[in-house]
Amino acid sequence: MEIITAEWTVAGRTVTAAAGSVVGNRYADNYDVLHLDAARPLVVVADGMGDGPGSAAAGRTAVEVFARRAAAARGPGAFRAAIAEVQQEVRAAGRDLPGLTGCTLTAFVGDPVDDGSAWLVQLGDSRAYRLRDGLLELLTVDHTAAWLGVLHGRFAAESPEGRAARYRLTRYAGHPGAPEPDLLNVGLRRGDLFLLCTDGVSDQLSYDRMADVLRAGPDPTAAVRTLLDDTLVTGDDNATAALVHVR
């Protein structure tokens, strides 16, 4: 398992990051896509929908386009424009491919010249969490029928209806309606630990297990390795995790 790392400076704060991805036990290939930028505070994770050529093309295209556009993005309008281009390019990539061409996209984008904050960009059901003062919080919303159904009491999360609804995404890259992303600006406080992950992590590991791993210590590389090792024991999906630590 290869873990990649990066270190940046954001408004005088040192920020370290580590990330990795595993194929899992179900698929022959990995349809997750990971980008950890060496030059600037940027992390992107994407999860292709299904296991066909459209899944691979969507994740690759979405991450490439967003990473390129994020280099100059400042503020919510720029991130919406970046996702609009992602939508256009993913749809174009899938025009001649069989089956569905679509993927999720979750990103952490810091700005070295701002007041010490970062943007979270969310499209689909990959996730961003934050561990602060020992509390692990989910900062993003899943764009799925399951999230809406459980939230409004239509069914229980672990019911047959709830499990089936997890695979019905209401927003994703490549959607014919080109939906916009959720955008969240978060402050960066010393000691904060941000986890970006695909559902191969969040669906296969319990909240308590993820919290325990992140609370165990501030070493992002060790934590990523532990999370991914756990997914190989408890589940079978592709799994990707990236940790950002504000030192």
C-alpha cells in the first residue's frame, strides 16, 4: 500500500497531509481517484459509479479538471464554475461509452493568502469529516436518496429500503442536470484533522472506529494506513482516505 504525503503553509500554519487508496476485494480495478497536490493545499477524492469504462473515465476526468481549475479558484463562484466545467467534461467523456459515466467528488482547497480557512467542495456521497477537540463531525451531506429518506423518517438506515437507496445518488459529476456542489468554508485551527474519504471507508468502517483511529495520534500517514488496512478486513469496496492535519 503506497501512502503519499504533502506539506503546505496556509496563513502561517503548517499543514501536513497523507493519502492512499486500495482496490479492495470486490473489483479487479480501482475506480476511486485520488489527487494530493504537492504545490498547494488541495486534496480531491472521487468515486466512480459502477465498474465499467464510464466509471473510470468519470473519476479521472473529474479530478483532472477540478485540480486544474482549483489552482486559480477564489471564492464560491469560482468553485461553482469549476464544477460546471467538470460536469461538462465528464458528460463529454462518456458520450461514446456504454453504461453510466458518473462519479462523486469531494475536495479540500486551502488558500495560502487568505485568513487561514479552506473550502470543502461536495458532490455525491464521498465525505469530509473533521476531528476537533476530540469530536469527530461529518461536515458534508450525502447526495443520496438514502440520506433524504433516513433524515425524513421514511425508512431506517439499515432497512432494505435504506440500503438500496444508498446507490441512488441525487447529485454527481456527469448527472444530466449538471447539479451544483455544496460549498463550505471552514476555519483551520491548530490540531484540526480533516478526513476525506470515499464510501469504501465510511460505509465499511463504523463511526466509532474512524474516531478511535483519528484520536490515536496526529500522524496522518499512520492513520491512513490503519483506516485502509481495516477496510480490507471488514469490507470489499475500493477505499480511499486522505487526512489533512493543521499543525
